[in-house]
Amino acid sequence: MDNTTAITIFAALAQSTRLDAFRLLVRHEPDGLAAGELARRLEVPHNTLSAHLNVLSQAGLVISQRQSRSIIYRASLEQMQTTLAFLAHDCCAGRPELCAPLLEALQPACHSSEEETP
């Protein structure tokens, strides 16, 4: 990834509705969400959401696929991974022990309901 691509991605995410949309789509991987459902959950008009999704799509952060009469949007986890790798490429000047907190923070916090204590 080059700086220009990274700046395009950061610019796409530097707006509240787009950031919320991307994060919501990440939470709904791998199935994604229909455009209408995404608009409903974000409480934004369909045409406004369409413009935001277009920006995210041009940055390579979302993928769309038509299913019958709906368009399903999914987060591009590959693009997210590439962006995070770009940011951390020169992390800690080759001292991996300094990057341990960053790597721990990137671990998913997904737990099944069985693992949680009441």
C-alpha cells in the first residue's frame, strides 16, 4: 500500500456516518447487511447512505453484491488488514516486544455466551 491509497482510506473513514457504517459491516461479517437495513440501523436516509457507501466502496473498504432485489454490503476485511499492516509496518523499529500491547489490542474480543460469567 502506498501513502495515496492510505490517505484515501483514512479520508473515507474520517466521517462519522461512514465510520459507523464500516464498523457495523465489520460486526456483520461474513453475511453483510442489505442497504435498507444498514440505513435503518444507522438512522440515515437511503440516498445519504448510498453516497457514503460509494465513498467507502471507492476506497476499497466495502464490497457490494446484488441478491435478488437487494444489494448486500460487506466490509472488506482484506483491505482493513492491509491498512492495519501499513500502519504497523515499521512498528517499534524491529523490537517486537514493544508491539505486544498493539497486537493484544487487535485480538478479537469475541466470546461465546458460555464463556461469560454471570
